[in-house]
Amino acid sequence: MVYGSPIQQARKLLERALKEQPEVLSDPEPQVIFEDFGDNALIYIYKYGFTRMPNAAQDLCAATFVTKSVRCLKNTK
């Protein structure tokens, strides 16, 4: 996330994208937390649980979420 982005709006968009992942558990509820200001970006932490699946599938799910997140954030400009 670049500087000047609305922190709470971005967090809500990222949370929505995370909750839309079918492999992400609803309990415990997924969270997106603003952590810090990086050199050139805003840094968020994602906390969520997966359904049981092999590690390779978890990696694919995480990569899909990142792709959806970027697309979601680009569409808000």
C-alpha cells in the first residue's frame, strides 16, 4: 500500500478479500492489522486460519489472496 492511501479503507478492502477466500476459516475471524509505515509503503499483517490442506495448497491460497488484494486495491483508485 502506498503512502497517502486511506489506511482504514484499505484494511477493510483487504479484510473483505481475505474473507472471500473459501479456504480461510471464519473462526477465528480473519484480521488485517496495520503494522507500520515502511520506506515506501504501508505495512499490514494478515491473521487467519486455513482449512486442513497440504502446505502447497496453503501456499497457492495465500498467493491467490495476494493477487486478489492487489486487484481490489487497484480498483479503488
